[in-house]
Amino acid sequence: MELIKKNIHMNKLKNKAVSQLTLDDDYNVPDSKPDIGKIIQQKGEVNIDEVKPTADHVGIKGNLTFRILYMSDTEDKLVHSLDGKLPFEEVMNLEGAADGDNIRLKWDLEDLSTNLINSRKLSVKTLVTFMMALEELYDEETAVEVHDDETVAFRNETMDVLQLAVSKKDTYRIKDEVVLPSNKPNIYEMLWNSVQVRGLDLRLAENLVSIKGELLLFVLYTGEDEENQVQWLETSVPFHGELECYGCNAEMIGDIEVAVPHIELEPKPDYDGEERLLNVDVVLELDMKLYEEEQVGILDDVYMPSKELKPVVQPAVFDTLLIKNFSKCRASERIRIGSNDSRILQVCHSEGDVKIDDIQVVENGIEIEGAVEVQLLYVTSDDTMPFNSMKGMVPFHHTIEAPGIDPDCVYNLRTDIEQLSTTMIDSEEIEVKLTINLNTLVLRKRKRNNIVDVEVEPLDMNKLQELPGIVGYCVQPGDSLWSIAKQYYTTVEKIMAANELASDEIKPGDKLLIVKMVESMLTA
């Protein structure tokens, strides 16, 4: 007897862990920069250079890049900026990790603070939360058919299995130029910039991934004029392209993590040699897992009327798709300046970062609590402090619809900001309105006993002799033609023929005539 088997290619989470790293260091202001009088704004980002798994540990090497915008401690109170790096190297605990494993690493930068020790020295502190997931690609071998020289009956359970069809990492580069409007002076010095990816849309097609979105650019600079006045520009750059992905098609279900490891925005001269161009260079890093849903008939039971068959089973787990959900959440909040802050004359720029505080699986959905951390740069009405910034939190609550979800389901949630707008209520208050995208993939884990082998033994003749050769049977609740045929050592086809049944559908109370196939063996 031969079992025909099929490999189901899947990805499983072996373990996950969360670890925190505190960075605390002093930073000396470079000699080329003037003394710091007051810090206007700050921002930081984590850059990972190496992720190295070892026995039950993961080594992480990288740096914190920080930038500050400040007023100089000089008579003219000019606006300046500086940036620096704090390198780090840390070993985190992750049980089950080994050399060569695939580690999915995410991180969140929290509570970045830069405080003045004196006009030439800064104290830089932050907390970085690392979220590590240890994943493993594997094949679940499952029997789908039985081949045998004799009459063997087998039954399959049909299951819509989610197979991992493509697993790869790739990068997509966006390069473009922005020309300063004619009413803006040439760039003398770049003071501050921000590049945000908005409205990212990834679509699967035949052997490629279509990528579309826009870059929201902001620059603050001193103009090349007599007074070197501070100027700013905010604009958007749409992008669209394709990334080759062999084996992909539009019917697949994508689970794509997107990181932005590289952002560069620099001024460059135009054809006349004037600094009127902005060169933007952004790299998107895509970690792609593409799934294919396939209907598979998995061997569920087997018997022979002429022999005793004992299936050998092992526990197995299969992924099935519960839901792929794209939803949006809108939120708004009013943010006031501090009691000692200068009043708002005009908002220059705003940006936000989505923070998830709590996720709960509830009946038919996933409940999310969080907030968007918003930072705004604005022009003040105070000539001695022309720029200032303010921070605030915009809380949100959203329930993602996922009918049938339970605590054993596995979900991946990705969030990003689609829109963020600000409106001045008055000189002390700003209203922030935003739209958050929530992209959710929910998988159900189907556990079952997998038939891996079948032991064949001779029939128990004493047991067979106790069974009548012909039986009048009344169908009981829970019965099927399969279970009845197996019990009386015959086949579904024989019962259907003897009772002139058009289908194998039966119901409690039906009367059946059953003839034992092995009667001839007993009387021979």
C-alpha cells in the first residue's frame, strides 16, 4: 500500500521576544557650530547595521542618529542645526535562536530627549524597544491519496490551505529632483528636512510587485540673500514603479513589511550653478511573504473490506486564511502650546508617528488602542525666538472586523498615516486631523491528525462471523454511508447499488439494506 503525499510549504513563528535598550550619552557640539542657546526641535532614528542570531541570543549592532534644530547663543539669535550618532551593540535573549536563523526585527524609538548641559554639550537619552520574531520555513508532508492493488477505500477532508509561495527580501529606490519655486531664494544652508512616505500602495501582479505612493518633503533653509532669511518649502513627490518578483501573481495574498533604511535630501546646483534643486533619494526595503490559497484533499480515513487497516497519525498544523482586511481610522485632537511658549503665527510643518498601546482579540474582531505622536514646527510672534515646536498625542480607537477570529489565530498588523492636516484655532491652539491606514492579515491555525502510514493486518474472522451477512439498518444521527460501510466491511458503492441511491446523502431514520462483502470469504 502506497500513500501519495503532497508537500505544503509554510512559515511558522517559533518564538518571539521584546527587549528594551536605554541609550544615554553626552555629545559635544562641533567646533564648526555656534553655541546652543535654546533647542527648538529634535528627532532621531535607529539604523541597524547587523542582526546576528546565535544560540538562544540575537546580536544587534547599529546606531542612533539624532538631529536638533536650535537658536544660537549669540546676539543675532540665528537658527542652526546639528546631527550626531550614538553607536550601540547589544545581545538580546531569544530562546530557540541559532546561527543562520531568519529573524524579523522591528523597533520603536521612545522618549528621545536632548537637554543642554551647557552651550557646548548635550545630554542625549532615549529608549529603544526591539521586537524580535524567530521564523522558520518548513514543509508539512500530508497524504492525499492511497494506491493499492486491492480494493481500498479512502476519504479526504477538503481544506483551503494557505501555502507560502514566495519569500524574499528586496529594495526599491526612489530618486527624484525638486526645483525651488521662482519666488524662493537660492539655498545657502540646509537647516532641517523631513521626508515621509505617504499613501504607500503595494499590489501584486504577474511576476512583479507594483509600488505607488508619494514622498512628502519639507526643507527649512537660509536663503542666499543679503539677510540670509530663513525659508521653508513643503511639497509632495509622487512615485510609481515595479519590482521584479518571480513566481508572484495577482491572486496571491501579500504579507509585506516595508522599512525605510535610507533617506537623503540634499541641495544641488542647477544648470546655471545656483543652488535651486533638491535631490531626494529614498530606499524602501521590502520583506515579502506571498501566500497562495489552494484547496487540498487531505487523507482523513482509510479501510479495506478484506483487511484490517490501522492508520498511523501525527499531529499537524495548517495555515488557512481567515481574513485580509484594509481599514481606515480617522481621529482628531486639539493641542495647546505650553504656558511659557511663544504664540503661534504660522504652522510650517507637521509629522506624526503611530504608537500602538494595546491590541485585544474580541468577538469577531481585533480591538486597537493607540495614539499618534504629533510634532509641529511653527513660526512664532516673538522676534527673539522666531521658531518653536510643540508635541501632542492624538488618541484613537478602532475595531478591525475579523468574523470568526479566536485567540489561537495569528495576525499581522501594519499601520501608517495616510493624511495629516493642521488648522490654527487661535494663536495658542492647533487642531490636528488625521487618517490612519490599518492593514491586517489574520491566519487560522487548523490542527488535525495527519495520516503518515497505514498498518495492514489480516481480518479478525471471529469478529466477522458474529456479523450477519445481510442487515436491515436504520440510519442513526451522525451516521454517514462511509461510517456504515466501514462498520459492516463493505463499500459505499455497494450500499448505494443495493439500495438504488442516487447520492451518498442520508438522514436519520432512512432504512438501508447492507450486504457484507466478505461473506463469501467466510463460507468458502
